[in-house]
Amino acid sequence: MGLFIVVSYYSGTAEGSKEHPQSTVLISDWSICLQPGTRKTMNDSSKLLLQRIVRRIPVQMLKTTLDKWGRLTAEQRQAIDFTQSKWALTQKLQSFCEENEVTLTRLAELEMIHVIENPNQGMWYTFQLLDPEDDAQSLELSEFKQQFKCHLSELLRQVSVKIKKHTDEAVWIRIAWGGSFSKPNHLKPTYVVHHLQTPYFFVRNLTSKLKPLLSQALTLATRHQGVKEANLSGRNLASIRDLLMRQYQHVFPTKYPSPHDEEDQPVLNQHIEKEQGHVATHRRRMAREVFGDGTLPQLQSAVYKLDTKFKDPSNRTMTEREDTFKCVVKFSSTNLLESLRSCASSGIASAPVTPLLSSIPLKGRNYFVVTDNTPGPSSQRH
Amino acid sequence: MSRLNPFAKLPGLNAASVLLVENEEHFQQSLAEALVKETSVTVNVRLAKSFPLPVENDESRPRIDLVVFIINLTSELSFQSAEASLKYLEPGYFLGKVCFMVSNARSSSVPAERLDAVRRLAASLHCPLLFAEDQTQQGVTNAAERLLTILKVAAGFVPFTTSLCLSNLTRSTLPPDIDQPSFD
């Protein structure tokens, strides 16, 4: 990917032209340094990327993100007036980047910092790695980084990868994909989040064409033998991670519930008494056992793809058909688990909670295929 | 099968007890809070989802003067649950100590047959049928006021009037054109 250009310097001295020793210069980014001392102008792709980054980041966060990036000097940072319009900011930043000769990959770093701080845009999809080899548990970050970059560039030559380790042990990977003859497209990067030694990774913005490449590279780099879709998707990265790793407040079934569970009951007037209060308490307890207590991870939807025979005694024509009735049921909400829990505790959903609903937190999935053979949603959790 | 008996216990002093039975357990809460605001009489409200009532409470339960079945017309289950609960009451209750309260009758999603079915039920049992609006505070207060009128008679606080006497005046009757199709 580098271009060797031989530049010969001729010094015009009075003694006549003498050829200076040749100097070879390795050029990347197609920007040619004509003479030492002039500033490079940013090429179009860098300009576009910078424009897009400035547009995407809200002004309040722009200052902190630029500080974290660290590619601007202190005076440059002081000189930026954040009350200007975004276009003016872009121009200013462009001139600073040209001054500091910031490359495309450094700009990508800026975008990555912003995305790491605000991961909740776009949809994250989960994948699960299968069949770990014996030494998968002892995988180290440096090895993983090297292996992953190596495997991915073997599969696709034109690809730009950036790996960063976040403070909470998550490894963030930013991939800009190119084609066989085109340079990596930094405007549509894929982000991958993986916690080492766990079998899951979360992907955002990956096309189906490139999915096998990424899966192969990750599988090999993490020393597993297979990968499959984990059927869990959501906007909030921390939530789907917490759901999968079961990191929310659980309520365990006990024979003698403690009296402090009764505290949630609204204090009724002493003249109002419930005849069947224990039924409501029992229902609430079961709902909390299935879905958890306190704040629940935010899921936006649950999709059930039904491939079952139509069953309705009052509709003979449909029931008599031989083939299965295919339909898709989608539940959506701003916080799906919270709403399912309150459905179960208020009695709208019958208690005990049906396995179709309880599989969502239990198996950590929100896409199910239901067929007639299985009594509940298909596929087991490993 | 133990039924609820209207005259098996002694009444409380200056107290009236009402049992609100509702399948959804939603309207009964706000209605109960409006009912206990009454000052001249101590009103005890018991809330239930459906019959049979739990046997453990039989001892501590006061004498129930009035049983109110709250039916949400938008739900068929509500009506069926109320109908199924009727057999757990002693016949003595149907002499003016049972009342039906219906909510969401104005909703357009309610099939006309359901309201007719409720009317027929109330008329066959000679019970009053009240319509309530449960979404606003004013509606709840109005419903509570009307219930209190019937409750005071049923508990014996109104001289020279018994619940049987009142039920002759307030009982639901079927409109003569109930079997005609309606103009919706």
C-alpha cells in the first residue's frame, strides 16, 4: 500500500549542479509532499470524515472528546470557539489538522473515542463463539490484537483496523472495509465489542456480505471453532451485555419470603382490606423472579416467528388447512423487560409466566422461532 | 362450598361494610378510597378479585352489607368472572344487597350484546344496575356517592327503609325493545 517515490535534490550552487544523494520517501494517503516545509492539504476522504465526525458529535461533548483525542496542541484547543456554527468549527478543525498533519487513521481514532463514550446509537447484534480450544481461556490482549489484524488482512487486503481497550475490560474494534480495488471506506465503519474470555461479541453496522469475513477472523483470533448468531439485538450496548451476562438484580425463589418484600405495597387506608392480597403478592413475586428486581436492562423489541398450525375451534376453514400458519409477532417498547414485568405482576399476563416470555431473560435472546414440535422457543443456550 | 351469608354475623356499631368484586382489580381501588371518605358512617371496604373468598378470612371478615360486582364492559372475561361468582352468594343477598356497577359503557369497542347480557342478568336477579365512569376523579366520586346511598340503606342507617324496599324502586328492568337490533 505504500508508494515509493524517488526524489532527487539538486542543489544549485555556483560550482554547477551536483546531485545530492537520493532520498527515498514512503508516501501514504496519496498526498504528495512537493517541497519540505509546506503544509499538506487534507484529501477528500479525510475532509469528509472530519465533517461527518463534527456533525455527529453534539457540541457539548465535542470539547471533551477533542481533549481526550490529544492530537491538538493546547493553544489550538484554546483557540476553538465552541459557540460557532458546526460548519465554522469544521473549517477550524480542518486547518488545525492540516497544521498537525493528522492522518485519516488518527481521525478515525477521534470517531472511535466518541462512539466508545456514546455506544447507544444504532443497533447492536450479538454473536456467540462456539467450541473453544484448550487455550482459549488464556488469551491475552496483545496476542488477540495481532492475530485478529493478521487474519482479517489475509482475508481482505484493503481493510483498516483499530483496536482499543476500554477501562471496563471491553475490547473495541473499529473496521473500515475496502473492496479488492478500493480503499477502506471510513464513512461506514463496523464496530465490534468483545470481552476477552467470554464467548460473546457485539457488532454494529455490519453488512451481510462482510459478516463471514469478520466471523472467521474473530473465531480464529479468539481460538474458537465456530460462531453463531445469538439472536439478541438492542440499541443499548450495556443493557444487552448485562442481560447476556446476567448482571442485573436477581430474585431467587425462597420458601419463606422476607417481610421487607411487602414494603412495596402502597399503604392502604385501614378501612380498606384486600380479601385476596396474597394472590397479588404471589404474582408480583413470580414476576420479579422471572424478570429480576430493580432497574432492568433495556431491550427495545422481542420478535417471535411462528411456524405453527392454526388452532381456533371457531374458525374451521383455517384450522382445516394442512400447512402451517406463518406469522411474526413483535413486541416493542422503550423498556421491554420492565413492561413485561409489570404485565405479569398486575395480572395481565397469566402467572406463572409463560416460557415464551420468560425465555427472554433466561436465555438472553429476543428473537425466537416457534414451531409445533417444541413446547417453547427453540434452540438451547450453551 | 361455603357461601357468603348476609345474616350470619352481628353488624358493627355505626359501621357499614361493602365488598367490591372486580376481575381487573383496578377501579375498585379508587372507588374504595372515595368510599372511606364518608364521615357520618364508618365504611369498611373489602376488595376481591372473584369468588370464592379465602377461607382464612372468614373469621375476621365483618358482616358484608352490600356486594358490588364491578364489570368492565370492554372485557368479556370481566362479565364471565362476575357471573361465575354469583353462585357463591346466599340467596339472601339478592334481596337488595347486591348491586352491579358497569364501567366503560360509552366505549365504542363494546359490543351491544354484552351490555344487553348485563342488563338481563341484573333484571333477572332484581338488582340495581349503575353505570360509572372510572377515568376521572369526578366520575369516581359520583359513583361512590350513589353506592353510599344504597349502602346506607342496606346497612340499616336509613329509618323506615330496608334494602328490599329500596330494591323495588331501584331494580333494573329490561327495556321493551331489548331484542330489537340497535342502530349502530
